Amino acid sequence: MCEANAYLYRNGKEDLILESVDLIEPQEAGTFLLKSIFGEQKIVHGKIKIMNLVDHKVIFEANA
């Protein structure tokens, strides 16, 4: 499996946004559309802080 879990980094911790993400699509400036293998979708406002594909994690950071 190649999907990853998406997290939002805030207040020094990682909060889970969406599990089993298989598509991250840039939208308007500072916005990403995430889609999971289960058909769930979420919009994230921020930037990608780190992508650790070995650990199947994508961490976003909220825009300041």
C-alpha cells in the first residue's frame, strides 16, 4: 500500500486530519485537497511541513 496519513502540526503536536490519503492536490494558494482510498475528502489550509513516505506520513503546518 502506498497511502499515507495526513496530520496538521499545531501547538507542538501532530493532529490527524485524514487516514489512508492517496491523493494530495494543490488548490488555491495555500490550500490542498486530500482524498482517501475510502472516498473521503478534506481541504487543508497551510503548507507541507514534511513528507515522510517511509513512515506513511504527510505533515501540514497552518499558514501564519
